[in-house]
Amino acid sequence: MPPTKKTPARRARTAADALPAGKPATINDIARLAGVSKKTVSRIINHSPLVRPDTREKVEALMREVGYSPDPMARGLAFRRSFLIGMVYDNPTAQFIVNMQYGALDALRGSGFELVVHPCDSRNPDYIEGVRRFVQQQKLHGVMLVPRVSEDDALARMLEDIGCRYVRIAAVALDRPERMVVTHDRDGAAEAADYLQMLGHTDIALITGPSHYRSAIERTAGCVEALRRRGVEVPKSRIVEAGYTFESGIAAAEKLLSGRKRPTAIFCGNDEMAAGVYRVAMRAGIQVPRELSIVGYDDSPLASRLWPPLTSVRRDTRDTGRVAAAMLVHPDQDGAARPLASVRPHLIVRDSCQPPGM
């Protein structure tokens, strides 16, 4: 009886079997077999941080299996942009900018990205062209726009026209959710106003930021509207516009505190201006908080260094910078709509306020 022939075992199909016989694998083959885009494969080849670890592991294993060696064209695809995040700002408050940078660096640490900054003067008629040159010369991956430049729609349109991703930090939503970090300045000012009224203050003055700043508009409206809801009207004579600087706070405080009838409390649009009020009060012999209560905004390190320590609305500037930079490094969420990013303010009560007449 003839021996029975054994049927050979079926060999497991490998990725190499799906390739054309006798031809080396291409980047297109790797993308097709891995089920990812060609751009994703190129990012992995160039060690980009913009790839999820599980995707990177799968694609690298596939390239090893088929013996894929990237060609120069494939390696060049990922370098149309650098691994640089830009921060564009026009803001007179140095500590605010420093804290924003710290937050951005927190988000970029270990990501492979670096931060570059571009201070500018938005009053200059060609400042937008200067930002364009900055973005194109550095081949930026994306840009953080810090108030006040974040409020400029013309700047945002320019960045969109040249294909540069950006995130705007602003008091209210001015753009699509994936392009915004909202700081809700109106709510923070309202909390400060409620606090002063609950202490018993009815003669409350405001020192605001520049009227063309959206943050100043929102903080002023938040304070005035909250007081109105509590039955307290703020006359126009009690609202003085300043420039978000220490010196402008001094000038505004001199106007408010030089009359016969002084306000019992002043809400300042930022801590720098509040420090200016402290200076004027000290020179005039006005005791804080016994004769004058003061509230600031930002809760910068300055707030806790003044004496008495300043009650201030905390908007976590460092966290704001961290959120904005993270949105640029990780812009996609598997195609899902990104919810609006928010950093909520809240009042930090210290020793600069008390009920009037105590």
C-alpha cells in the first residue's frame, strides 16, 4: 500500500505576503498595511511627538517585519514645519507674560517641542505682517495668541490664510472651540463685586484697563452688572480708564481719591493698577482697608507681597498657557469635536477689604 502523502501545513500569512513580489516596500505600502495615513508614517520616521504610542509601535513593528527603509523624500515630508510653538503677545504686564510662558513650557516638556516668543506692538500698522514673517521664517507648528493680540480677528484671519494653526486666549469665545481658551473675565469681576457689596460697600469705584481690550470690557461689565443686580449703581464719574500698568493705576487713583467724597472701595482691572492705588493711598494717609478697600485682578505674585495682602481675582495664567500649548501639540481628538477650553476665575480673599466705616 503506497504511503499516504502529508498535506503541508498552511503558512501563516505575513505583511510581506501582501506586498508585490520582488519589490521593496514603499511608504504608501506601510500606510496601507498599517491602516494609517502617509503623513502619520512620515511623522513616525522622523520621530515626531505627534503620534500616539500604540500607533507608533504598530507601524515600527510593521516596518521591521517587511524590512522597510525610508527614502529621502519620505524623510522630508515631516519637516515642512518645525517642532516650534510660537507665543505672540502685546501685553504691558511682565509677570502675566512670564506666567504664560511657564505654563506653555509645562505643556511642552518632554514633547519634543520648544517655545519661541514674539513680542509686538499691535498699534503698529504693520504688526500683522511682522507676525507673518515670524511664523514663516520659523516654520512654526502653531501659535499661541495672548491678549490683546488674541482679540484681533485680522491677525487670526492672516494665520488661517497661511495655514498656521493657532489658539486664541480671550475673555470670551471669539473663534471655533478648537481655537479658543476662554478665561471668563466677566464672571471673575462679578464675584469681586458681589464680595464688596456683601461687605456693605455701596460707593464703589472702578479702575479699568484700556477700553479697546476685551478683557477690560468684560471685567468692567461684570462688576457694574453684578452691582446693579444688587441694587448698587456705579456712576460714570466712579469709572476711570487706565492702562493695566502701575503708573496708570497711580494716575487713576489720584483722580478718585482727591475729591471730598472718596469711594469706600476700588475694584482694579489688574494687580499692577491696584498697587498704584496702594501708593496713592499711602501718600494721602488713607489706611487700607480701614478707610479704603481694594480688590485686584489676576492674583499675580504681587498680590501677596503688598501690605496688607491684596484680595484679587485669580485667573490661573500659568494653567491658561499650559492648556493653550497642549491644544497645539495635540490638535486632534480622533475626529471628535473638541469642547470649548475654559480656565475659570475665582476670588482669593486676603486682608485688603473690610466693611466700610469699621
